[in-house]
Amino acid sequence: MSKFYSYSRLETFEKCPLKFKFKYIDKIIPEVEKTIEAHLGKLVHSALEWLYKEVKNKKTPSIDELIKFYVSEWEKEFTPKIIVVRKEMTFGDYLNKGVEFLAAYYLKNKPFDDNTIEVEKQINLSLDDEGKYKIRGFIDRLTYNLSTGEYEIHDYKTANSPSIESLKNDRQLSLYSLAIKELFGKDKEVRMVWHFLALNKKFHIKKTNEELTALKEEVKRLVEKIEATNDFPPKKSALCSWCEYKSICPAWGNAPPKIEKQKSLEEIKEENSKPLDIWG
Ligand code: SF4
């Protein structure tokens, strides 16, 4: 049976093993549902997903319709359990940020004719020949560039500033590139495209098959390390301010809740091998 990992699981483990345990092993539902940044990111992604689905159905929405969709989804999914870490900012400021991102993206990219094949495309990538460990994820948007003959993996970012180095080291889109090559042919060219919405700019990189194969090995080793781990220490960092588990984190002098029946690691790993519904 295959064991599934998502990019965000791997990232969570590396950033803080204790948070990984709280979230994916103990499955603790935090009091704080999400951060405002996560809410903003999700809603902007939903609006762009809706836009491109409409375009595929030959019904290009107007800019007003796009903003209306975003605002109504924001209201539907809003909960007071969302935290705002930056005290100088209000919920309204974040709502407006999304409006600005979407309006600028719309004006720059209309008529959205870059040959979108699929939005929110699910990918599964085996890390080994036996399919023991698999990566599952979703590509924001996949296009086929008719001028260059390249597949393009598009990813939207609502965070502020990228560095070229961080994009070169980005594992998420590289893993997705590998999955696309496995689907359409290893000889196909795949370009990774990041849209930094706060800057209204896109950045793109292509990796060689050798670079992608080396990355797959690196990720496989990381998965094997997680599988072999029994110790999940906290790792304090600036990110703790945005952590939904801070109120139960011993690194901050708080007591974690008692887990009713402590499952064996084998039971937990078996459970985690089931396909996940949510890849947050
Ligand atoms: S508050 Fe910080 S140290 Fe504690 S679980 Fe969250 S990320 Fe880890």
C-alpha cells in the first residue's frame, strides 16, 4: 500500500517537528482556525480557479464579476477564529489586498488565452519504483504554451517578496514538474511559473532532468527520515507567531492537551497512508 505525503507535510516537518506531530499525527484541531494570510491566499486562489474555469467554458467574467465572486467567498468562509498577527492591519485591509491583487492580475493577463489545460490539477508522484511513498498535490494551473511547446506549471503567491535563490530551491513545483514529465513524457519541457500577486510579476525557471531526479532522491530521503522518527521536538522561530498550535506549545510555556488513547506509531503511519482529503 502506498503512503502519501504532501509538500506541506514535508515542509511542516522541516520547519517544526512538533507542529507536524500536532497536526498530522495527533490531528489536534486548533482553537485558532487559520491565519488571515492563509485565508487571503485560499480565497485569491479560489477566485483565480473560478476565473479560469469560466474562461474554459467560454464565459470570460468581467473584472467586477471576479471581485464580486472573491468578496462573496470571503464572507462565506470568514470566521472570527482567524488570527491577525500584524496588529497594524485589519481584516478589511487583507480583504482589500486581495481585491488589489486580483484587479491587477486581471488587467495584466486578460484575455487569459495562454492555453490552460487544467486548473487545480491533482498529481501523484511515486518517489520509488515500488510506489511505497507518493507525493500528492495540486497544480494551481497547467498550461501548454503553443509557441514554445512547453508545459507550464503556474503557481500563485500572495506573500510579498521572492528571492531567485528561494525559487531555485523550491521543491514543490519541481516535484510537480516531475509528475508532469511522467504523465506526458520525460523528453517534454516543463517550465515552473510563479505569479507574485503583490508585485504583479511572474518569475519562471526550468530544471534539467538530472536536477529533478536528484531532488526526488532528496525528498525520498526526507520521507524515510520522517518514517523513522519517534521524536518530534519543537523548533522555535519567527514563524511561531503564525502557528495555530502556539497556545498548546510547551516551547512557549503552554501545556499540550492529553491525547486520549496514544496510538502506536505503526497505527499512526498506517492511518496516514490513506489518501488525504485536504492538502493544507
Ligand atoms: S509554536 Fe513554534 S515551536 Fe511551537 S509548535 Fe508551533 S511552530 Fe513549533
